[in-house]
Amino acid sequence: MLGAMIGDVVGSRFEWDNIKTKEFDLFTDDCFVTDDSVMTFAIAKAIMESDSNFENLSAKAIEYMQKLGRKYPYCGYGGNFAGWLLSSNPKPYNSWGNGAAMRVSSVAYAGNTIEEVIELSKKVTEVTHNHPEGIKGAEATAVTIYMARTGKSIQEIKDYINEHYYKIDFKLDDIRDDYKFDVSCQGTVPQALVAFFESVDFEDAVRNAISLGGDSDTLAAIAGSIASAYYGIPNDIREKAIEYLDKYLSEILFEFEDKYIKEGK
């Protein structure tokens, strides 16, 4: 979850000013928290406030996405989602957008099996992104994080993704020059996965994702969420990233970590 937020913050200043290299300062005064982080924290809060069997997780996801979305209204929400946040009767709107994947990381820690992670991913996704590609993008991200945190190798994860979700038959160098802004899951999740597959550590995964250009903060949020589960996050990066959070969001982070990550679930 923190890995998603770090990728989001580092990538925030490049979303509309793409960079096609891995050589850049990780954190600057121009970095900021975007909707990717806010909605990631909203889903984490929903998980913590749900019943133990997660039967009401979809309702809690709606509740906390709307609550945090309204608390942090100027974070770059897409038009349809912004309308959903303010609706008195929010309904899914058949979205295949990459917002489904950037916010889903916490379910990979709440679930104890791949099957449970898939179920939880669907519960928090289909309340907005009920298009098959939206559900698929979120699920592939959540499953990858789960496999990463439970000791699977990069090759094992890649093989599973190839069999069940996306054919990963390209390298970052093959697509970087021509890759452009893409808000779809199908045009973002495979690329973010490859940013992780080609990485050597957490920071490298984030840099890989941002070096593609495109929707930089979301690419890096997805790659960062996976890389943090696989490599962990260096303390200096963690401490710097937390400086970008206010008290409310940092309390959600610490509460979630205490419940799901520090216990090793």
C-alpha cells in the first residue's frame, strides 16, 4: 500500500510532463499526493472497517471512496469518477480505467489465498469499474502483489500472469519511445508489470515505470505496489514519502500496516 503511494508521489510531477529516462530526482517540492494515493487509502480503510468475512466490503468501499474523495477533492480524479464520488446513489459505470488497478493493493494483504484476493479485488472494483478489463486489471495487480509478498519468484509471477491475464512479450526498451498516455487498464497494467519484472529493487521498479512516460503516477503506483511487496521499501524512501501525508492519511497507513503487514498476514 505504501509502495503505491510512493510511486504515485514520485510520478506525480511527470504525469503531464513525461520523462523518458530513469535519471531524475526521486522526491522534490513539485511532488504531491494524487487521487491514486487517496483511493488506495480509501480501499485500505474500507477493508479495516468491513466485517471479518468481508461480506460488506463493497458497501464500505463505496463509503470510504466517497468520504475520502470528498475530503480531498482536488487530486486529479477523472470526470466519470468525480461524478460518482458526489453521487447520492453511486452506481458502476462500466469503466476499464486504470484507477481500478492503482487503488487495489491492500486487498493482497487482507486475503490469505489467491482465490480470496481475487474475490476481494472484485468486491472493491466492480462498484465503479465493472467492465471486464477493469476487473481484470485490478485482479492481475492484486494477484501479483499477493504472489510477490508470499515468496514467489519474478519468473513464477510472470508465468502466472502470462497464463491467466496478459501476454508479456515485450521489454520496456521495446515500447518506451512510442508509449503514450493511456488511462486504460489494458494499456497500463501490463506495462507496470514489466517495470517490476525488469527491476532489481524497489526504487528501480518505480524508475522503470516513470521512464515509460504516459500516465506516470499510475504506472509507478502499480509498479511500486508490487515492488514493495517483493523487495520491501528502504527506510530512507519510506521516511521521505510519509512527509507527503497529512495526519489523517498517515493514521490510515499505520493502522493498516499494524493490522495486516507487521503481523505478516
